[in-house]
Amino acid sequence: MLLGNRSETAPGLRDASPLGGRRRSGAAPPGRSSPFDPAPTLSRPAVENQNSYPFVSSSVNNVNACGAGAVSGQWLPGLDVKEALTAGAIPQVAVSSDSVTGYRTNLVVMNPGTASATATVSVRKGDGTLLSSATIGPLAPNGFRQVALDDPAVFPGVAGRRDSNLWIELTSDRPVLAFASVIDNASGDPFAVVAVPDPR
């Protein structure tokens, strides 16, 4: 993870990964950028900014893309916990019944709060037709869950489909952060789509 600090003081960062909990100071000195590696043994780390000012972040996760040893990276912006939402949507996600063509999608829901949170997630076609829904949680404080959109045990109405015009509708009893990782089945290249607030 690369951090860019636009403030005049060094940030206080906490490794919020399940096996983390360490507070680290001095990463990204004022006006500079530097790497920050939380819980390097974990495949899905999390970092919490414990300052009153923001910083810019990006992350590259190295994976065995398509099972062929390819190294792919995914950029994800730093998400402000103040932007956690109780109702939101993630547009333009996709699934494919063919594991070597089309796209697949992983949904991540994270609870930045101090009490447990439970989210209800619906997957809809582009025309609004409901395909499937599921409950994610309860998520412990600083806890998260990643699920595949075509996992038949989670979203039974989505598995076996090929559709690149799907969207996700999300509600939660407490504010959560959510994004979808959409992966090209041929190349293994992922891109992230962050949830936006539902205006209704």
C-alpha cells in the first residue's frame, strides 16, 4: 500500500486487520509518500487512519491470477469512515458461467463502527429485476466479509448466469463501507467499484 501525506504532520495509522491491531506512526512523512505494509501474511489487510485529516492511498494486491502465476494489481481509494452508509448501490458488476471468459465479481462489506452491523444485499439486472438477495453479517466492529456474487450458497439466483449489466443494492442497520472487485476472467485484471449512497 502506498500512502501520500498532504498534511504537515506524520499520520497515526492502525493496522485494522484481524491479526493486526498495531498502531504505526511515521509512515508517509509530511509532504511525502511511502509504503505501508499491514499484516503482510494476510491476503486481505485493512488499515485505519486515526487522524482528523485525510491522506491519499492506493493498494496493489499481488495474486496468482487465473491460476497461471500472473501478478495483477487492484487500485482502491482510501475510504473515509464518515462516508459509511446504511443504504447504497454498486453499479456495473458482472458474472459469467464460463470461468475463462467474461467477468466475475467479489463483494466486500466492512464495518468501521464500534458495534456489530448486518447488511442486506440484493443483486439486480440492469432493468431492476431482482435476481437474488442475501444477509451479510453480523459483522463485528472492524470486521468484514468477502463473497462471490455467483456463489450459489449466498446468491442462488445469480449462479450460472452470464451478465455484464448487473448492479448491487445494499442496506444495513449500521453504517458500512462496501465495494465490488470485478475481475476479467481471461486476464485476471481486477477493478474496484465503490458503493455510492442511495438517494431515496
